[in-house]
Amino acid sequence: MTPFSLKRRKKYIEIDPDQVLIDSSNLPGFNTSQFEGRLERPISRAVLYGIGAVGVLIMIIFLARAGSMQISEGDAYRARSDNNLLRPVPIFAGRGVIYDRNGVLLAWNAPADLITQTNTSATSSEATSSTAVSAVDSIFTEEPVARREYATSTGLSHTLGYVKYPSKDKNGFYYQEDFQGVDGVEKYYNEQLSGVNGSRLVEVDARGKIISQNVVRPADQGGNLTLSIDSRVQSALYNNLSDIANRVGFGGGAGVIMDVRTGEVLAMTSYPEYSSEVMSTGKDSAAINSYINDNVGRPLFDRVTDGLYTPGSIVKPYMAMGALTENVIDPSTVIITKGSISIPNPYDPTLSTVFRDWKNLGPLDLRHAIAMSSDVYFYTIGGGYKDQKGLGISNIDKYLRLFGFGADIPNSFFTSQSGTIPTPEWKKKTFNEDWYIGDTYHTVIGQYGTQVTPVQVVRAVASIANGGKLLVPTVLNGGESVDNGETNLPQIERTIDLPQKNFQIVREGMRLGTLQGTSVALNVSYVNLAGKSGTAELGVSKSKVNSWITGFWPYENPHYAFAVMLESGSVHNLIGAAAAMRQQLDWMHIYTPEYFN
């Protein structure tokens, strides 16, 4: 018998339903909350019909909407689709070029860079899956923007300023389409320099291929400017300020040279300075941070227009004008100076307050008092002493303001700080203290709370030189005009209506100062100058000083006035602003002698 035949066949016995029902009482317990032991019921035909009906309804709705979009609204959606591939792209107007008075380029537009906006937030998978779209975007987001470049000559940055470039978002849309002037000439004459941007319209297909492009509006070039600045003279002035400041330890400096006939500024510079190009591009963060964090040199700070400084003795010519006009003295009045004056204490006659001069200068008339910068002489004619009456603080305030101190320069590139002239009202408001005679003494020699800017000083000394015309200084060359109607014809804020003989007496005192007085450093052989120096003591300890030199040339027929200041140097320095100006004059005599003819 084979093995196969030895196998037993299994018997399958059918179970009847009644047997199941009989045994149901013997079933084990089920957890009915977990659906154990439950019998499934089939889905009814009604439910199936209902679901089918809902599906059909949804399909009908979708078909109806699709038909509406393609038939009745098809043209509108097609236009919208076409517009998605159309975008206006700005055509940047060329910014106006800036020249110095001799036609030397100071700021210009270099060949345009192709600026491509990259969306750095996109992942690599997104970039891979959207190649065609990227091709379209690249056409829209690439736009040539001219680089703004500046002359590398030193000393020009605060005059020229810098710009902020057009800016766009990560999608390539320009939210700022114009260059914006941020400082200096770039800011003040921004409207003149900017021009008007144009626009072009680019159409591409879905693959990024250009179908057409058209110029919708051409760009209008910005206007050019020719400045009154001589970049050679200005750079030399900066270098001379830098040289003296670094040699003897001044914290910074400023200088201005202005035509006393027209108000044209030949040179204006602030030391130290920044780079206009670095500030415009904004890429060199290390350099920009060094500018911002330099709290000593403050290279972003324009000392010519924004710097407020104690003037010291450079205010004495204006005090002399006041004393002559008010008949406090006449030019020949001699005051015997003994190096100091003493004022008795009104509360204790055994005590007195001593006001010292820088030296015992002996008997002086007004011209020699200006030349030798006698403090005692001006204490006496300013606040009065013994039998000699003085101007008084009201007249001191009056005459300083008459020459432009204590006020800003209206409607001008140089509009900025007003400065301070101390008065009893100012002291009461500022310190809640009474005014004393000592305050008058200190104010008449440019100390105490007096604060002036270098540009205020240069136009004040120019008004001495030209006989009383208080000019509005300008950086535009003669005949240049701008859209706002400003021209560089001489602009006179006011004429100081004082006797011309008094102007001449003060000019004589300043000329004497360069021949034998405190401004003798300016006694050069190639031109006759008139000058007035000043050393302003700073702080309670008076260990630091501001050094000033002001004046004009030629003495006989003035053409140019100047004001040079070096700030916060040691009180022991024997070299200061006069040395810097002397170096400047010697340089100009060699390289720009036309200014002395």
C-alpha cells in the first residue's frame, strides 16, 4: 500500500444555525465597549445611494465653475495670466555729477553693476523644482545700478556727503527706487542731483524667454553741480589740520576759507573724516563700525557746521566794535593793565575775586589791546572797572548777535547749530542761578557759556573785512543755480549798520596782531594778513583748550576770510591753530598763488 493511501481524509461537518443559537448561552464574556463579540451589519442601499448623489452634486458644481471660468470669465483670467508675466522695471536716472570750481570731478557715476537679488531663504529642493520660474524672476530682478564714486582727495567727505542706493526686497521688487542723499551736498542738493527714473515693461513666456520689452518712460538725467570749493586747497587744509593735531595732541579740528565779497566757500573741512564711498556702499561694516564707535575723533561729525565750541579771545574784535559804537571808549583810550583785576566780595570786604590776564601787558590802547589780546582791557570795557564804564551784558549780547552769533544761518547749506550767548536769563533758566559781574567779564572774552560754530566765526570775520555785510555762505560756484531758485550771487543776510571808521579801527588792530601781537605766526612776506587768535580754556580744571585763529587777506583789499580751530588739546601746547594756518598759507603760496594776487 502506498504512503498516500495510508493518509486519512479529514471529515468536515457542517454546523447548523440552530446549533450556534443553542451554544450562544455558553459564549465567554466580551468587552462590548471595545466592540468585542458584536456582529457586523452591512451598509444599506439607501446610504450608498445618498453618497453617490452627493458625489454627483459636487462634480456638477465643479463642472459649472470650470465652465464659467473658461467661457464667461475666460478673457479676464487669460489677461490676469498674461499680466503675471509682465512687470515694470525701473530705469535708473543718472545722478548728477559734482565738480569743484576748476572742473575737477568730485562725485560721479561709474559703469553700472548688474545687481541680482537672490532669495537666500529658498531651499535646494525648491530651487530645483522651480527652474522656469527662477528664469523669469532673474530677468525681472536684474537691473543695472550705477555706482556712485568719489574723489580720493582728503578732506572732502563732509562737504560731499554720501548716498543711499536703491533698495529691493528678496523678491526683486524695488521699495526704494531712488538714490537718496544722506549728508553734505548729496543731501542738500538731492533734488537737483537726482533726476527722474524711467520705466521699461518686460514680457516673458513661462520658460523665461523674453517675448518683448518696451521703454514706457525714459529716465531724465540729474543736474550737475559746480561747487565753489577748490579741492586742492581743501585737501591741503585737511592735511595741515591733521598734521598739527597728530603732532601735538588735539582731538580734532575744522577750517573754513570764504570769499568776503560773494560768500563762496573756497575750502571747508573737518578732521577726522569718513569715506563717502564706504558709507554709500555700506559693505565695509568694519570701517563703518569704527566710524560709529570712535567717540574721540568722531569722524561722522561735521565740526564746521555742527560743532559748538568755546571761542575765547576771537570774540574781542566784535566787543571792540560794540565799545566804540556805544562810546564806552575811543580808539586812543589807554587802560593800564597790570596782569589782573580784583573785585571785592560784596559780602566780605576782606575777600576779593581775582580775574587774571595771560600776561602783564602794561598800558594799552584799543588797537594794541586787540593785537595783544589783553583780557584785562576787555574785562574793563566789557563789565566796567573802577571809573571806567563797561558795555554790560545786554550790549555784549546785542553785538555778538549783530555779527551772527547765537543764531543759525537761514536758508543755507550751512543751516545748523545756533550756539549760545550767555545772559542772565539764560543762566537763570539753565542753572537757576543769579548773574554776577564775573560772568560778564568771562563772557566779554569768549569764555563761560559762549558757544559758536566755525562757519559762524568765518562769516563774522568776513563782515569785519568787508565793512559790515553779513553774508550767507554758499558752496556753489559763481553763477550756478538750482531748481529752488538759489544762485550764487552774493547773498547778504543783513548789513551791519555801524560806523565804517570803527570797522577800520578794528581791522588795524587785527593787522597789528600779525605784525607784533598774538597772531605773529601769520606775518608772511607774500601777502599782508590781519588776524586774531584765541585760546579757550575748557572745563573746571582748564587742562584742555580750543585753539583758534581767524582773519582775512589781503589786508588792504580783503578777498578771503578764514577760521581755523583745533579742539581739546593740552593747555601746555605752544603750537595750535595758527601753526596749521601758517602751513596752509605757505602751501597756497607755492601751489595756488592765484589766491594771493
